[in-house]
Amino acid sequence: MFDTICGTVPADGATSPRTRRLDILRRVLDGSIYNGLPYEFHEERNSAGEYVPLRLRKPSVRYGLCRIVVEDSVALLFSNAHFPTVETNDTDISRVLADIVCETRMNEVMIEAAIRGSVGSVAILLRILRGRTYLSVLDSLYLSPQWNPQAPDTLQHVKELYQVSGEALIAQGYDGVEPDSTYWFQREWDIVNETWYIPLLVNEPQVAPKIDTVRSLRHGLGFVPLVWIRNLPGGDGIDGACTFRAAIESNIEIDYQLSQAGRGLKYSSDPTLLIKEPAVGDSEIVKGAGNALVVSEKGDAKLLEIGGTASEAVISYVRTLRELALEAVHGNRSSADRLTAAQSGRALELMNQGLIWLADNLRISYGDGGVLAVMKMIVAASHIYKLQVMGTIVAPLNRAVRLTLRWPRWYPLSADDRLKEAQAISILANAGQISQQTAVKSLAAAMGVVDVNAELTAIHEDSK
């Protein structure tokens, strides 16, 4: 069924198979995969009176299982209580990087990147404008990356190419553009320049694109200001594995089964009337309890109803499909009905072990390959531009400082859990088996401590 629906997605011969694959996965994620089907679900016959098969109808019920799995995993990855802390052995640099995280709203940027990148990959663009740092998310389906042959993990060149309407270009300030035409939009990034090109008409013979000198700029960073993030292990050299690919077929089946169940319930509320000849006359028949239907001695009339067992069977089948799909993609399979009392953080982790495994893999891609990569670019950019953070110009950051991420717990601890953890850490610290700094760092996330060194200084002052 999925392959049949993919055939209804508009195809452009000028785009690559990779772009089409990512476009289809993106349509699954945002729920627009059915938009190419020509009929609504209630349209059982076309204008010629012919029966319309289900594969040509848009389902009337759409259960966004794939979107739910992605949002649940991203919530464990970059929500307000789960965003990592960038740590260094230099307190001043750690404070500056923490301010940059707040000023650039990196939390929101990484959530958007993880959701849009769930199809396979995503890119984060770094811009330094008047000393301030800006981050934005770019869909990767229109991007063509090239890596340095001598450093396969370093981008050397990235090209963006896609079709856009003339009306959209006019809204962006382009002159001499026909609003009813379609154009090729193109720009490129390398280690020195960000090059924009004048849009070209799609239907006209292709010529060498001309550089848009007004919008092109020289960033001079010495590296491509893009971070390329592969979603999950298992993809190719450009894209990672899709988060929800294994659940797409089950999701489509659920949509159509629920749509059929709704169709059956509508029929049950207004059953079809069957009259066995000979009938009583040619007058119009009005169904209802207040209208008696009189037939001849040999005639008969019945209401064709659907039993309630059919609907229950569909619901049971849908629940089974949902369980199998969530198991395949490591989604959240817990149910609120099973929680009879308050659970500890460890119990919640065991209950949602599959979802935690998925989020743990995403931490590698979007943490080490995303957050840390962006921070390293900002540190390098501080030697080219005078960065302004929170209204203050900061000195160039030391490139030799090692950056690490400290992730919080998956689930907050209960009061009893916090008491036991504090007692265990206190015993270890008093016995000299861990330092006071390690003890404070262990409790930092739970207690909301941002600066461990400042907290240690405050502890020493209190002890005096």
C-alpha cells in the first residue's frame, strides 16, 4: 500500500532519487502523504458511477503514529529538562558557551533539527551577523554535501538547489520575476564564501547560473558554516537511517482500518433498506420509526445492519498493529492505565526502555554530532569575528579546551530516590572515595546547579 501511495506523489525528473525518497518520508512525517490521492474516503463512486477502490481514497481518520514516535524521542532528547550542559575545564568558557546556548535558543533549534532530521539527515547553518550568533535549520533533501577527501568528516562544499515559485521569490525581494513561473533557486557554501545565484526559469534551456553579487558574501571562516547531522546508524554516506521507516506500513493500515470502522458506524446509524418484491407501490419510502412500511402478502422488507462485533474486531486489530509498530521503531509502549501509583525514575526507565534506547542513539547523532559540532564552530569563529554574547564582546575562546556534554537523567527522581542518592554520595565523599567536586557534579542536574565551581566556592564560604 505504501508503494502505491508513493506513486501518487508528484515526481520531478530533474530531482535525484535521494531527494524524492526524503520528500516522501517528510510527507509521511507531516501527514501530507495522502494528498496525491484523487478521492476523499466517502467518495465511493466517481462521476461515471464506477466504484472507487480504497487505494485511491484519502483516509478520513489519520493517526500520526510516526510523528508521535519522533516527538516522544525528541522530547527525551532536547526538551527543557533534558537538554545537555556543555562542560569544559575553563569556567569562563563554560559560562560563555552557556550564554550562547540561551541567546541562540539552541534548545529550540535542536528540537526542530531532530524532528526534521528524523527522515535521515538535517543541516544546521551558522551565521555571525554584527557579532551575534544565529543558528537555523535547513532541510537536507535539497542539499548536496561534499566532504574533504583528506578529512572525510569535514565538509568541503555544500550546494542547495530546488524549485520555487516566482511569487515566493517576489516575496523575498527579487525583481524582474514572473509570479506565475517556476524557477531554480541555487546557492552554495564553501570554506570561504556563501554564493547566491540569480534564479533561472525551469522550462527554459539551462545556462550557466550567474552569481547574485548583492546577496553573496564572504564569511572567511576557513570552514563550511554548516553542521551535517546523520539521524541514526544504518544509512548511507550522506543520510542516516530514518527513525520511523519500520512503522510506515502499519501506520497506513491503521489509518484505513479506522476509516473503515468509522464508515461502518455511519452505516449502522443509517442502515440500508432492502425490499423484497412484490412491493406495495411506487411512492417515496421514508425510513424511520414513525413511518410504517406496508408490503404485500408475499413481500418482505429488512434493514441491512452491521453488527457491533465487527467494530470491536477492528479496534483490537488496530491495537495489535500499534503495538507491533511501536516495538519495531522502539517507541513509547507504556499506558497510563497501567500506572496505579507514583513510580520512581528507575521504574519509568524500565517501562520505557525501548524509547530510551532510541533516544540514547539519537544523543550520539544530535549531541556529539550536533551540539558539540556547533559549539566547536562557534569557538573557531570567535578568532575571526568579535563575538557579542548577552550584549558583551567576548575575547577569542581557546580552541584547545576540550568540550564535553553532561546529560541529565531520563526521568526525575522521586523524593525517596533523591534521599537514597544523597545518602550514598555523602557516604562516599566522607569516606574519601570521591571528591567533593565529583559529589556536587553528580547532584548538579537534579538540584539545578549550572556552575559546579561556583557552587563549590559557595559551599566553602558557608562552611567558614
